Amino acid sequence: MSFTQRLAAAPAGLTPGERRVIDYLANNREMALLASAADMAKQIGTSDATVIRTARKIGFSGLEELRRGLAGDLRRDLTLSERIANDLRNTDGGVSGIVAQTIKTLQATLDALMTNASEDMESAMDVLTQAKRLQIFGIGPSGHLAGYFSAQMRRLGADARPLRQTGLQMADDLIGLQAGDAILALAYDRPYPEITALIDRAIALKLPVILITSPGPVLPDYRADIVLRVARGRADGFGLHAGTLALLEAILAGFAASLPEKARKALDSLNAARKAISGDGMGL
């Protein structure tokens, strides 16, 4: 039986706490892939023993086997229309229902991000602060985040540029990579030509790669040097980017804290440039 089938076939005699575990697993699949029994118990309002007992009652030997079953289910492709339909189906109805569910999902995403902050973030910050230039990759909706993050990093004194081309046009981005660069890539779910070509080029030039991706079972490329994971909402729901944006803004704050003098000088230069355009009328 698949993970979803085991949830659906859960025995009728479950306790209220075990039922809450089932509901959490059904609605927070990506986060459940990474969370410990204690982390899940805290989110659910129960004990870690209840989490493990529930996993066994629905047919898994323990939490690790449950995660493997969950990963298998997450491999199934869902179209965008199916994802939004799932979100709408799991609300109480109406605009207020979907808004409340979305906010609840984002809160859980941020809680998981806080819980899973690790040494990988420290390693990523070392790469970003030591690089001569930062190349920020993202396509589709992630391309807008790449552009925003690049602009904010430039405000803090980094030499940063977004890589947002697709198809053959991306070749122009690739030939611009050079020694001393570091790459931060926003990519999710599965391999596709642009991320593969980017990391091929990075390996050839011996450039470090930081990959920001989802907690799912399939990485877009396993060759990244550092992997930072952030959930993008429900695994079977519409993709949400607030968690990724929160992680990027945490990186911005960390960069400024690591290089405070550089950030201060860059922001002073930005202020001077604004005054040159607007005069003193804005009170800058």
C-alpha cells in the first residue's frame, strides 16, 4: 500500500491524538520528510511516542519507513490545476477558508525553517561572503526571486547578478561565469536542462554551488556543494514562495552581519545616489 492508501485505511480505533497525527501527515507532507518525531509532536500538540505509535498503527515499522513511503508518494506528478484543486478541496470553503489555510501553511513552513536551520546555513554564508561575485539562478517564478535577491545583495555591497535565461539563451549566462564566482540556485523537484548545464559549468570552473530546494525526495541536481531545504506549501498543493523569500531575506541579514562595514559603505553610497537624483526633499 502507498503512503496515501495507508492514511486512508487508518484503523477506526485511533485516539484523538493519533487522529491529529494522521491529519498532520496528510496536510504537511514535505515538512514531515524532514521533521523528527519530537518536532512533529510539538507542531501537533502531542508526544513523540504518539507520533511513532501512529506510524506503526498505519502499517509502518517506524518513522523512517513512514518517510520512505511518503517520499514514494511525492514522486507522483501533479498538474497545477490538480494542485489548486487540492487546496480548494481541503478548505472549509469560500475565500476566508483558503486564506486561513494558506496562512496556516505558511506559518508551518516558517516554523520548519526555524527548526531545520543548521550548519549548512553557516557554510552557505561562508561561501557568499568570500565570493568575488555572486550568480543567482532562478527561472519561472523563482526568476523574480533571483532578481530581487540580487538587487538586495548589491545594496549590501556584493557584486551579484541574476541568471534567469532559459533554453539556448542561457548559454549567454553560462559563458559569463568565471573563477571567483559563487552560485546560489533556486531549483525544485527534478532535473531539468538549465540547472544541469549550470552545475556542469560550475564544476568545470570549480565554482561552489548553493542549492535552495524543497524537502521532496528528488533533487534537481545532487552535485551541489550545499543544499538548503525549504517547504513550498503542501506537497500536493499549489506552490508557495514565502518560505523561500524568508530564507533569502535571512541570508541577506546574515551577509550584512558578517560584513557590516562593507554593507554600511554600500548603503551610504546608495543613499548618496538617491540624493543625487531626488535632492534633499526625501529626507534621506
